[in-house]
Amino acid sequence: MDKLPRWADVVLVPLISLLMAAAISALVILAIGGDPVEAVKVMVTGALGSAYGWGYTLYYATSFIFTGLAVSVAYHAGQFNIGGEGQAQIGGLGVALVCLALPWPHWTIALPAAMIGAGLFGAAWAAIPAYLAAKRGSHIVITTIMFNYIASALIVYLLVEVLRPAGQMDPATARFPAGAKLPTFGEIPGLSLFFSKNVPANVTFFVALAACWGVWLLLWRTRLGYQIRAYGKSEPAALYAGISPTRMIMVSMLISGGLAGMMAINNVMGEAERLLQNSAEGAGFIGIAVALMGRNHPIGVFLAALLFGFLYQGGAEMGLWTTIPIELRLLLQGLVILFTGALDNMVRMMLGIFFRAKAKGAA
Amino acid sequence: MDYATLLQVLDSTLRLATPLLLACLAGLFSERAGIFDIGLEGKMLIAGMASGAAAALSGSVWIGLMAGIGASMMLAAIHGVASITFRGNQLISGVALNFVASGATVLIAQSLFSQGGRTPPLSGAARFNPIELPFTEAIKSVPFIGPFYADVLSGHSALVYAALLAVPVTWWVLYRTRFGLRLRAVGENPESVDTAGVSVIRLRYTAVAITGLLCGLAGAYMATGLQAGFGREMTAGRGYIALAALIFAKWRPWYALWATLLFGFLQALALRPDVIERSFGVAIPVPALDALPYILTVIVLAGFVGRAIPPRAGGQPYVKER
Amino acid sequence: MNPAQDTGRQETAAPAIELRGISKAFGPVQANKDISIRVMPGTIHGIIGENGAGKSTLMSILYGFYKADAGEIIIHGRPTQIPDSQAAIRAGIGMVFQHFKLVQNFTVLENIILGVEEGALLRPSLSKARDSLKHLAEEYELDVDPDARIEELSVGHQQRVEILKALYRQADILILDEPTGVLTPAEADHLFRILDNLRAQGKTIILITHKLREIMEITDTVSVMRRGEMTATVKTAETSPEQLAELMVGRKVLLHVPKGPANPGATVLEIENLRVVDQDKVERIKGIGLTIRAGEILGIAGVSGNGQSELLQVLGGYCRATGSVKINGQEIDLTGKHSDGQSRRARGIAHVPEDRHHHGLVLDFAAWENMIFGYHNAPEYQKNALVMDNAGIVEKTEGAMERFDVRPPIPGLPAKSFSGGNQQKIVLAREIERNPDLLLVGQPTRGVDIGAIEFIHKRIVELRDAGKAVLLVSVELDEILSLSDRIAVMFDGRIMGERLPAETNERELGLMMAGVTGSGEAA
């Protein structure tokens, strides 16, 4: 396979993958009788054309940053955690239990507590597949998928039978106390000049940014990160160096699950203000696309999360204003994963041909 | 549980096990050839949609079946290109195609029928209808065996019997034919096949195509046999349960039958919470029953499997030395 | 065997196989450069050269694995295209690879018919193969149980299956790539008898090896390869090992490392009754005892797979064992419960592992990241309690790369981008510069170019002279003989005996490596 310049590998490969996914989606839109140009217009206007749109785009991006980072951290340890969806749902349970436990006086106190709850619950949900992988050799991909299904069954049961307040019809927890309400962008001084009060984007966005920095620091500056990456690259070498595989699988998966769980402070605490069924709404899976697209680097994850935030909000608008069903988002997401994660060699090969032709032209 | 109820549960066990069995055998061909496939789910789903749609439009279940197989084989081909030709990550390819299927099925069904991503209800020749096995009337009166024959074994659609037949056929192909020998070899040590002058790539594509075919049957059965039409996400994780059954079965055809029957039985029980309550005296919440196959799968994966050794070359793209 | 007879044939018959001007490049690396050889039928032709000289590439071209960039292949006088293995088989070429291409959980018969089945059903093919296997076994001393699974067979028997595979496919040109690397001397002798038989029956054999002894023993003619080029083709009877060695490396080989006498001090390592049982409950080390003192090199000789790897791994902290191991008089934990590679390093044990690609290096890591691998917790590499001192590590790496002559001296380059010798120097620099009490070294010069070998040997001797203990494991007898102060021979998980290098020779060690004790009795 041709060697590409590093910048091409880091920047061009994901971009071209995205373009190809978009092109195929456009063909699908044409095939079902829609107008791709119209669709793009609606998406751009809906997601980026107004403060309202940006408020949603950034809100979605916040969730995707967490789940994308979750996939990335596990990936660096050689673990493919596709259980982010379940971990985020269980993280939501942690948030709900914390928020409902006390009459919180102010969000600045409630937020750290909720973060701990979300992180711990998410990590706990990742702990079982991680333990089974480390100790019993179970395939982590399959077990984390199973745990997604088990998580949704568990949440349904808890919401219907345990957490639903008496007299309430829909399966959800009670509303969180007012003191646990996170300020939205419309309520933050400075940002409020631009955003209106009812946008869902909230302070969690800044927590997500801090998480990006934290993950970068962890992976490339600390001993633990060094060991996680070494284990992920080569298990026999890790054994030689005295790095415990069990510990690396456990630690990386706990951090991964914790990050996925932390997503819940964005959607459960910041937006819904109560725990609903299927609260993660697929964000856990989008984390896979975000991590692959972002090349498992926090900066890449941040940019890819913004992109998917745009696609998500734009897609919702498209579903509202055009005849194209909202499920186009799923198709696009699948195609992005396919091109960046499985057909990446094809993309590289195409780029290689291009670069060789250019080199010849120059010579 | 009385005998009549048991027969009812067993009857639905067979129905519910059929898509699992077909998908499990599908996965068996692929994984025995060294290609992991967690995209069984997506292939079943898209086959379900295609067959439901084609059957609704044409009024013929056979055209539906062909459409289902075609759609499933298309996804299989993409998986093949990604994992064989371009040596991509087989797990990621499978996950991606599952999402593609989730999105595409609703998009297409919605644009065709505008019924919220469903296909119209099927009836008559657009569905696989029950087949009465011979001598059912004659044997029915025989105590014990008669009702079992008439109520459990007889009265299923053609695809149920096709799935059961697929088990010995798979065994025979795998262990008694040249193709089977090469297929098993390519999943264990592709170099042995390559140096023997046999194309690794062609063998693996053939295996992936068979996977597509069997998943097509599984999906078509879902939409035109088990149910009367396609509904969004109708496979509901069956592709993953089939995958777990495959591990449980240690990648062997007969074991695959028993494993999928077991999981089918669990699903059948989950549909009848009343039976459990009557039999065991406790009410088990429905979500717990829904989760049971998944929990069981995890337990299976955690070590009930014993020493299940997967095909040695599984999941690794084949690169010639150097 | 009989050169006169060959010359007689040369005039009448066409060469069984002739290569003209074969060239092959992998990117910038020219693996084969304008190679030409002629091999007469009924002869054994040796191709000798160092690792990486391009021997295997040449044979892969002959077997249709790679396509040559230029050149011609002529078989029995007919120009032949070999685009794939099928074509090679049709042309009557059979290949026995260094790493066998057998399906482990298939029977011998199944492996033999794979790819040449008669018809779509297996049964007729299997019974036909069973019959002809019987004939082949009688004809060539090639008996193996046709119904045994490959994983149950010894390496020597597996190799016979490979040869049988080729013969079953009617091969009359047989290529063997480093066939003795995995064999005991006795198995190797048996193999040579088989080859002799095959030659007597008129088969043509190409033997690729880097062992001079084998070339001298069995071949009729020999070609020498160096850096992708064919430097000479000579009659074996008319050459000498010294001449071949010189042709191989292009200059006199440094057979003896300059080193003074050892000054052994206090005992550093003391092993008693060490036993290792692997996952499959096979006993790999069967109760051995060894001591090494400060300032001496103990060499462990043996055919690979006789427990040496496990010994290194036990001492390195990543293989469980029972028995007793003392470092500087203190017992170390062998259960793996309270110890790992980290605690071994803390006890002053450094380890240059046998397999640097899998153990010694993280190939995707940069050189500087590899330079602290295993010592990443050391205080001097930390900036504060939280983060590592990456800039400082890069700086230290630059120094180490200079001292160990690692080329190119770029700390940011990934380990996989360095040549074998330079990779080994990175590992060696890391381990030696920690100034350990005990250095474990496994196959220090495997896959390393000749210049680096000299350098590596010197460094090991220097460490000994600095009063450190060294445990050297190598399958190269030359290396063992020239570096060690004492030699222990391992066979089948046991120590067959200890010798002083001055008082032994390759022949005696070879017998011990084959499980024959000094007095000539089997163990």
C-alpha cells in the first residue's frame, strides 16, 4: 500500500470518507425522489443558520464529544467498546438518582455530584464486559452489544416499576429539583447575547471541552496513558514490560464507560431534566463514527462531534421540512463508519494514486 | 405447564428459532472462512424489508424471497469488499453495515409505502403459508407423539423446513466436500490454501456470499413467514443472538441447531409470561424476559462455552508474507 | 555428491531449472538484483546467504508468490511463466517453507489433498492419497501416520508432511527454505538422508540455508547471495567454508570476539529445581539448576523450543514457574502473584528478549517511547506526580542513540522504521544503560546485519567486564562459543551438561543438543 504524507492520512482520509458517504446519501435521496441540494440547504439553515440551530447543534455535539472520547480511550487500549449507548443510559440513571436524592440548592453543587453519579454508573456498566474480557476472554464487542440491550430492558423496568412517581402515566422519573437545573447558553452571561433562553446547549459543553483536554493529557502525557497505548499496540510487549493486561483493559474500559456515562449530564440533567426511556437516543453509537472520523484524537473527536452535531440537528430539520425521513442520519452515520473504519484502505489507495500522479506531474 | 401449553411453546420455539438458525448458519460459513461478521443483523433487516416490499408490490412471496436474498447479498458483498479486498476491520464493517441497514430500510420503506417505515400487511400468496406435513391427520390421534407431530412439527412455512434441512446440508458441505475442506482450511491457515494454489480471495467471497444468501432467507422469513410484513428494527437484535449461538455452538452445524433452539425456546417463553407465572408461581417482569436471551448470551460468552476455539485466522485480513 | 557425473549431464541435458536476470524490488529496497542460476537435474543446489540477502524472495518468485520485475524462468529448457502457486505446481515445483503451511487441526491426509482433490467429494481423494502415501513412505523413508492431526506431530514430522505434499503433487524440483532451523541435529540428519534419496531418484533440490555446514555436507553446487545479488556459484567440492563465509559477508567474519579472561565474582543468579508447565499442561522446563556469577557470561545452547525461551520469560517475569530463583541471594516470586516484569527490573534484571518485534519493542511507538519501555515508571522520566517528562526523555534518547550508534538518530521515528540491527541496538541501549546486575539476552543477533553483530557482541562483553552477570541464549553455536565463559546445553527442558568453551567443540555441543550425553548415551 502506498505511503501517504502524514497530513493527508490525518486530514484527507476522513474528509474524503465523509464526502463519499455524503455522495452516496445524496444518491439515495435522489432515488427516493428527494432533492439533495434542497436537503443540504435545509440542513445548513436549520443547524447553522440561526442561534436556535446552533444551540441544538452544540447540544448534540456535546453528547457526541463524550461518547466519541469514550470509544477513543478504549480503542487506544485495543478494546472496541460499542456499549456506549448502554453506558450512557445507565449514566443517565446515575444522574437521575443523584438529582432526585437531595433538594439541591444550586447547580454548581449539583453538577459535580451528578458528574460523579453519571461517571460511576457508566463505568460500572462497562466494568462487567471489561472484567469478562480481561478474565474470561469473552469478546468485548459482543458483550458490550448485549449490555446495550440489557441496559434498555433494565431502564424500562426501573422506570415503569420503581422510579415512576405515583399517578404519572408515562414511564419516566419525576422532574429534577430546580436547583439541579443547568444553565443553558441562553442563561450564561455573554453567550446570552447570542443565544435565546430555550436552547438546549448548556454548561456541559464546557465540561466536554475539559474532557477533551483531560483525555489528551491522560493518553499522551501520563504514565497510565503510556501504558494503555503500549498495551493497545502490543499485548506481548506489555507483558514483557510488566504492564498488566487485566489492569489496562479494566482501567481503559472504566474510563471509557465513565465518559459515556457523563454524556447524561448533557441530555438528562441539562435538557430533559428527568430520565426517560431510550435517553441516549443513539448518541452512544454515533460515538463510534465520531471516534473513527476523529482518528481517536481528542481534537479530531471534537471536530467530528461538531460535524455530527450539525448532521443531527440538520437531519432533524430535514425530517421536519422535507419528505426525506430522519433515518437518513443513520444511513449517513453507517456510511461514515464504513468508509473511515473499514474501507479506509480503499480511501488511502485512491489518495495514493492521486499523490503518485501528482509526483509524476511535478517531475 | 400442561402438555398442550408445552406444545404451544415448542411450536413457537421452532418458529422463533428459524431466523436464528438461518443467521447462525450464515455466520458459520463466514467465520469458518475467517471473516467475522457482526453484520448478520443488518443483512437480516434489509432482507426483511426487501422481501416485505417486493412481496407487497408483486403479490408473490417468491419474488419477495428473491428480493430479500438479493438485498442481503448486496450488503454481504460490501462486507466482502471491505474485509477481503481492502483488508479493513471486519468488526467495524459489520457495525457500519448494521447502521446502513437500519437507515436504509426505513428510508426505502417510507418512500415506497409512506406507512411510517413499514411495509403493507401481507396476505395470501404474498406470504409463506403453513404447510401441513403428510399423515398429520392419521398420526394426530396417536397419544403424545401425535399432537407433537401435528402441533409442533407440522404446520410451518417452507422456510422453517428449509432451515432445518440446512443443518445436515451444511454439515455435509463442510466435512464431506472439497469446497468444505478448503473453506475450513482458509479459516484456519489461509497460507496453506494459498500455497496449494487455491485462491483465498475467491473462497472467502464465496463464503461471504453464502452468508448473504442464508441471512436473506432469515430476513425473508421474518417479514413473510413469522410476521406479515416488515416493521422498523423488526430483527431486534436477532443477528447478535445468532452470533452468540454460533459461539455457543463452537462453529459446528449440529450444535448450531441445538443452540438456536434453546434461544428460540427462551424467546418463546418471553412471549408467554403467563405460562411462567403459572409454572413457577412468580411473575417475572416482561423486560427481564426480554433481556434474558442477552443475559444468557453474556453468561455463555463468559465461559459456559468451555474451550471454544474460534477459527485461527478469524478476523485477520490475509496478507501474503512480507 | 558426484560432480563428475553432473558435468557429464551438463552437456547432454538441459538444466532442470534456470533463472536469467531475475530482479525484484519492494519499494526502494532491491531484494533481488539480476540473479541468474542454472541447476542440473538430479543435483542438490545450495543457496547460501545471510538473513535478508534475498534468498527467500527469490524462491517466492520461483513459487509464484511474487512477480519478478524482470527476468526469465526456464524449466527443463522451456521458458515458463509462474504467475501463481498453481502454475509452479504445474511446472513440477514443490516448496517446503520455513514456516510450514499446514492446517493445524486437519489430518495429514487432509493437508496432503488440499488443493489437489479429485472431484468435488472428499472420499475418493482421501483413499487415493492414503495409497500413494504408503508408496512414498516406503520409497523415501518418509513415514508419518496419515490420520494424525498436524498439531499432534513433532516439527520434524510436520516437515515430512510438507515434503510429502510436494511429492504427492508430482514435484520433481523441490525447494527447501531453511529446513533445519527448527530441527534437532538428529532430525536434520534424517532430513538429509531423505534428500539424498530424492536426489538418487532423480529429483532436483534447491536448499536455502545460512548454515555452511549443511552446504558442505549435502550440496553438489552452491550459489552465494549477498544484499540481493548473486556473488558466486561454485562446485561444493571445490570450495571451503571459509571461502563461502567470505563471499557471504563480503569480508572476513569476526569469528572470535576479542575478550579477555573472565573474573567471576559473587554469585548473582541462583536457580534450583526450576519447573515450567505451560497452558496445555506440557512440562517445558523439567527441574533445572544454574548459577551465574558477576562478571561472567553463561551461554545456553540448544535447538529452539527446548525450554530456553521459557527460562528467559520466567526470569523476565512473564511466565510462571515453580522452584527457586535467587538474585543476589534473595528469593524472587515465581508465581506471578506478587511479581511481573516491573518487579524484576526493580531487582536489577534487564532483558533483551528473543523476539524484539513482539516483546522488546512497541513497533508503532517512537524510538523515544521505546527507549523507556519497561522503565516508564522510573522517577527520572517523570516531570511531576502527574505527567511524564517527554522532552527530557527525547533528549536522553538522543544521547543513547549516539552512544549505541543507532541510525538514523531520530528519536521521533517509529521503531518499525528502523532496520533489524538498529532496532536491536535500541533495545540493547535501553537494557544495558540501566546498568543491571543481571542481563538476560535472547538471540541477540537474529536478523541483524553483520556490522551490528560485532557491535552488539562488544557491548555484551563490556557489560561482563564491568562485573555484571549475563545469561545468553542463542541457537547460533558460533555465537555461544565465541561469547560465553561457560556453556550450558538445554535439551527437552533439561540441562544436558555444562562445558567450558575452550574444552569443547561444535560436535560435542551438537550431540548434547540432540539429547545425547557426553558419554554417547541417549538421555
